[in-house]
Amino acid sequence: MRLLAASLSPRAPMVASLAGILAVFVVAASGTTDMALQWTAEVYNLSYGDLSAVQIHNLAASLAAEVADALGVQPASIWDAAGNPGLVTLASAAATTTTQVTTASVAASTTAVTTANPISSNTTSLSTSEPAATTTTTGQQMTTSKAKVEMPPLSPLRGIAYGALPCTEHACGGAGLPSEDMLQSGYAAQWGPSGRDDLGTMARLGANAVRLYHSLGLEADADHGAFLDHSEELGLNVMVGYHTENANTPGECQSYDCFSTWKEATLRGFEHGFKKEGEWHPAVGALILLNEPDFFESAPKCMPSGSWCRVKAALSALDGVLAAEKEAGIDAGRVKLTVTWSFAMRDSIDGKVNGPGVFGFQDIVAGIADPALANYVPRSSQAELEAAFQSRWIHGLNTQSPWSFVDEMISKVYDQFSPIPWFIGEYGGNGQDKATIQNDLEAMQKRASESEDFLGAAFFQFQTTYWKGGEEMNFGLFSLGSDLLGETGELCDRLSPCHKWPVHCLSTDLSWLPGSKAERAE
């Protein structure tokens, strides 16, 4: 996967006025709900040479949204000529000539995520002259049918980690941290199609998955289904993350027994959009039970300090999720289960494996076989735990290292863990230049396409984490620009009081990084 992107900025006045003059749609088809439409918009009296790539992209997205609204379909059902959802192909219309401007020439993505073949092709014409022009539809209507979205498999995984808090300063300027639960509806102004459409940007970059961190466990009393619905429309597998720090929170996870905490978090999730028709929502591809729990060893709760803390937390979290599914009558379906370990050099709980990441792989193997190693007594039967591991488990790790090093360290010892596959939950590319990152992404994609053991990777990350500062500023495809697009809804959870935050435009300007290290999104 090549992660390339144009800067996403607000529409210029000319483009904004174009979107505003769309007065009437004369649609040639009727009963078009749930159709997949390939659309071309012909624009009179507009020179594309006067517009930036960003303005052209935003015009294409705005027109797609207008078409979708008129037809009563989702914006993702409108595609440009290249098959990119949520966009139209723009054409410059004159009396005798028409020149197409495809979104491929301005979106800078190389792999389009498509969920079905377009079944109808249409053209919309409009004019920039005054008074406001009528928009008409031309083209031959074709046979239509309902387009069913089929989620792509997890392999080869082309994911992007998403924790795009709306802060532009370290510690959020002392204003307090916004909720880290990005799936809640209050964040729709960032990820939704009527807002900044971060999910649509990921899809246009070629991603087929989005990795989250705090989606379950923060008790955000808000809908999460809209995020999942939009992800499904775009063909993005959602890798749902639990709030790992609950394991160290006083009053939760007594002696790292997280069964009740993770069970309750899962049941609450089913009430807030994660359940659909008796199953996990179709967009959910994996549950990341814990993120880097190997660092629990330094937590005050971990007494005596040792590997038992991380393993007991992982086993009990798994046990709690299985119990929640059983109680709610949820069919697990295709949803995988995992823990993402750090790339630190550690010994496994049974002492049989030493190495970065793989210590955690062996932790789970050994812990499933004998939970008593971690002082854990499962509520599920031994057979249920083993069945979940064999059919649903995927090993995961996070790394900032180049792929060549990660590949050498993992592949040489992985035969002992096969056929359970593994993936990289965070590929950070810390301190790497543009060429190295691009080569790594292409090499990982190639390996995932050819291997049954390696699923692929999630790029770390979508947006710079200003609020963390320091070395965390080395990551992120996009920075936040100075222009404002609007504001979020109320963002709330158990730890963060309700508050609205400004929504900034995205930019590829990472000026604090030297040379081509700043070209993470170009």
C-alpha cells in the first residue's frame, strides 16, 4: 500500500458557491434507493486550472453528497469513474468540447476500495454563471438492483490507526483531554461523510481497515453504529480496541482479573451499535482486547511484579468477551480476537520464548493451555477457550522498526505459532524517510498477499497526536491546519466531561520533521 494524499483544506469561495447553486436535480431514474451509481458532473464556465487539487477534490465530494441526498442513497453509493466512493468525476463542459478531470488525478491514492460493481452511469451538468442554474441529469438509465456490501477479508491487511483527537497543543492546552472513544457520534464531524470524512480519506488511500483503541470500556453513552455503518459502506474493517487502562484502574480488574470489566464493556457496546441483527456489526473485523499489556509489570497493581499480570489480564479479558457474547446471544461470525504486544525484548511467561513481540504470542499459547500459569481460573470451559483460540485468535504486535528487521526477528521463529496468523497493529516507521516507509508498506503488502501466516499491518497513524508531544509528534500522516471546518458534537465518557471541540482541516505539512521524513502522506 502506498499512502499518498493531497492536503485537505476548506473549499475556496469559488468552490463553495458552486456547491450552493445546485438548485434542482432532474433525475432520469426513479426508485434508485440503494443503487450504486457512477457519476460524472459537467461544469460550465469553470477553469480547473484555476483550482488546486484540494479544491477539485472537495468539489467532487460535495457534488457526490448532493447527488446522494437527491437520490436518497448514502454518499458512498456515488462513485467516480475510477470507482472511488463518495466522489464524482468532474468534467469541464463547453459548447463543443468536454474534458474530464478524474478524481484519480487529484486524490493521489493508488488503490481504490470498492464494494460492488457500479450498476448505473449518469452525468450531471451545472453552470457557474448567474443566475443560479438548474442541474440536470443526462445519460442512459441501466438496469438497477440493490448493491450489497461485502466486507473485505482482513488479509492482506492495509489498516490505518485512528486516534484523531481535536487538540492542537500538548496536553490539549490544559483544557482537559477530549474523549478518546472515536466511534461515538459526537466525532461524526471528523469521520463522517458530511464532515471531514476521515474514513472516506482512508478508503481513498487504499486502506481496508481502521484500527481503534478506546472504543469499548469508557462507557460513552452515545451511538457508535453510525461509525460502523460508514465503515461498512466504505469497505473498512473496524479493529475495535478496548480501553486497556481499565486493567490498572482502582476498583476494576481486581488482581488483574478483568472478566467482569470486559464482559460489561462488551454488553454495553451491544447496546450502543456494536450489535446488528443478532451478530456483531458487519464492519467489526477484530477485537483488540489489550494494547501492550506487557507494560503492566511496572504498574503499582502488579505485585509481585511479573509476567502473570499481563497474561492474567489477557486471559480474563478474552473470557469476559466470550461470556458477553454468550449472554447476549451474539454469533461471533468472522470477528477475530487479539492482543497487540510491544516490540520490547522479553521472556514469555513459561520461559520458552525470548524475543520482541513473540514473547506475547507464547504468553497466549501457554496461558490458554494452562491458565494457572497466570493464577487465573476461567469461567468458560477449557474447551471453549481452546476453541476460541484456534478459530478466532490472531497474534499482534506494535513496532517502530523497519519491516526488514521485524520480518527477520519474527519469521525465523514463527513456525512454532503457525497456523495462527500474525499482524502488525502499529507500523510506526519512526525516523524513517519517505522511500523507506513506501518500500516497507509495499513489502508488507506483498508478504501478506503471499503468506498464510502474515496478515499485514496498520499504519501508525492517521493524525499527529499533538496532545502527547515529544517523540509522539514523529507519527501521523496528517497534521491539523489552521482553518476550521466546524465543531464536534458533545464528546463525553466516564473520564472526560462533555465538551465540544473545533474541527480543523487536515494538512500534509509536517514541518517539524526533517527532509523526506516529513513526507509521510505525500
